[in-house]
Amino acid sequence: MNVIISPEIKEKNNNIKLGIIQYQNIEVSEAPQMLKGRLRLFQESIYFDLQDKAITSFEGIKEWRSVFKEFGTDPSKYRPSIEALFRRIQKQTYLPTINSAVDLNNFFSLQYEVPLGIYDKSCLNGNISLRLGNEDESYRAINGREVSLHNKIVLSDEKGPFGSPYVDSNRAPVSEQTSEALQIIFLKPSLSNESSLKLTESLSTMFTQIHGGEASYSLIN
């Protein structure tokens, strides 16, 4: 499964890069107590940070808001997923535990201040492209809402869009039955290629420490 960034994305912002991790033979389960505890403590730490610091001053959130604006998406109406997580925490609506893979994905997203997606590969078809959504495209999101994808950055396979740094669809969620997964890191555009690749490698290592299996990773820019 190959992942590319479409020319229309590159033309508007040549600094957008993706960390791509493909997992095989993983075992997803209820999140271990250690992970649940770390995720909760980290959210509480962010909550206290937000008492003195504006959400939009966090570097990752600031950069992805800027990217949304470049592509014609109002980030005050359609927020990057990482900003949405921070706003939940600001209201002390802490993230519920879902499973080991999703919880760890959320932890990574909060830690590195970037949108992340993780998808069950058995629900995806063919190669993946990061592109702009068309006027007539939409999908049912994981929050149950029907989302228009016009001029939004989307991940798309041969069936159409399934993910976004805004909100993912409900087509390819990772569950305890998942054995192969695709994880996509929407890296900070300002991050160097070397640092981006190291971060991607680090995430893949931490993920397999909990889920077993094998991981292959790459940087797409």
C-alpha cells in the first residue's frame, strides 16, 4: 500500500509531510492500565497548562490552523483534530478509553501536537493519496455527523475519502479484531525531514512495544 501527496496539495504548501507507519500481526486489546494512567495524567497536565496559555499558541495547533486557512478551510469552524482534543481537555471532558491502539494514537497526538490517524488496513482498498476533497464528496464521521469534504484535506483510497486531519470517517476504525493497521502522522510543516523521520520511527517502536507485530515506516513529502 503506497501513500502519495497529490500535486494540488504540494502546489499550495510544499512543506506538508506525512509520517507513514504500516503494522502487521498486531494484537489490539483493552488499553493496559499503564497507558490509561499516562493518558489521563497527560490530559490533566495539559488542562493546567491551558489555564495560562491560549490553545492557539501551541506550535502544532498554530501550524495546522495555518495550513487549513491556506486550503480555504476556516479553522474556527472546522478545527484540526489536535485542536479539538485540546478544547475537550480545556473543558475537562477527558478522552474516553477506546482500545490500546486508539488510546495510544491519541496520546501521541497530544504529545506531539499534531493530527494523527490510525486505520484498519482490511477496510482500505489500493493506494492512498492526500488530496483536496471535491464539492460532491462527504462521509459519515466517527462522531456520527455527515461531513462535507469540499476543499478539505482528505486521505483517499480507491473507494474515496476515509480520513482527514479534521475528523476521520467511520469506515476503517481500529478495533480489537484489527491485525494490520495504517498510521498516518500529519507532521508539523516546520519540522525538518530528519526530525520527522526520527519521530515516525519512535512512534512505530512505542506502538509495537504494546501491540507486538512488525512495523515499516517512511516519510512522504
